[in-house]
Amino acid sequence: MTDAEGAMADEFIWGYALRREWPDGRHDLFGFTPNAATAQRRLDRDERFWQPGPVRPVAVYIVPANAADVRQHPVDGCRSVSCPDSPERGGRR
């Protein structure tokens, strides 16, 4: 498989990712999985990690995403409004 074929395949693999939003407007998109239960476990773990610290995200929630969106997302925070986001996230999670 060539790199181009691999990139095309990622665009068709749908599942879930975590979106972490920061007070300054940046967000992170990470933890892609095709399994909803795995996404929920990752969300719970991320929430526990940040809870005791002085610096915390504004929100962390599960969003529907494809593998390519997550793989290509900037690692150091992003401000793009075109990134996967779920309008029905149900408050802070």
C-alpha cells in the first residue's frame, strides 16, 4: 500500500475521538477509536487526569470523527472551526 492509498483509507474509517477545549480557545483532537465504549473509557481517564491539577481544560467530550481528521490534526492545539465538534455534547464531561 502506498502512502496515498493509506491516506485515502483513513478518510473512510469513522469512529470517535476526544476533543479537549482550553480556556484560550485552542482545542486538541486525539484518541481516535472506532469503538464507542473505548472512547468513553478514554474520556473518563482524561477527565481523571486533569481533575486534580491547577490547569484544566474547559471541556472534554467525545466527537464523531474519521481517522484522517485525527491523524492530520495539529498536536500543539488548534483554533480551526472546521475540526470535528459535536453540538450535542451535553455540557462538560
